[in-house]
Amino acid sequence: MSERTVTIASRTGLHARPAALFVKAAADQGVPVKIRVGDGKPVPAASMLAVLSLGAQKGTEVTLEADGPGADEALDSLAALLARDLDAEEPTDA
């Protein structure tokens, strides 16, 4: 199983718009991805309710997990997304 640990960079944490962008990106990956805070229980990264339930704030370290072909690429992509301040970026699909 591959893992990546990343610090949430968005000002509002993993809430509202950043969470929606993350969940969509996770759903678009070819492999199921899970996310957890610390030693907490991993939840499906493609579930908005599950991601919001983490309560991840700016500066929170989260761990992404995936297994199978394409897992490393999926985790690299999602970790890079979480490392950006998604609140500061203009929406691309208006």
C-alpha cells in the first residue's frame, strides 16, 4: 500500500470548495483512495461527507492511502492538490 502525508494548505482547511475539488479529483483517479488524520480511521477520499467529517483545518497533516496499479501517481496528484491554497485559486469551471 502506498501512502503520502501532506499538510493542508487551504486557508479554510478541507472544507467547502477545497473539499469539493479534492473529492472530485479523488473520484477521477483510477484507484480508490482513502484519507485519514493522524492515526484516525481512513475514510473514502471520494466521499464529500466522509472528507468533511475529518475536520481538517489549515496545517493539519493528512495521510492518503491507495493500493494497486496507478496508486503512486494518484497519490502524488492528490497530495500536490492538497499542498496548494485552493481558496486562493480562481475556479476553472465557471
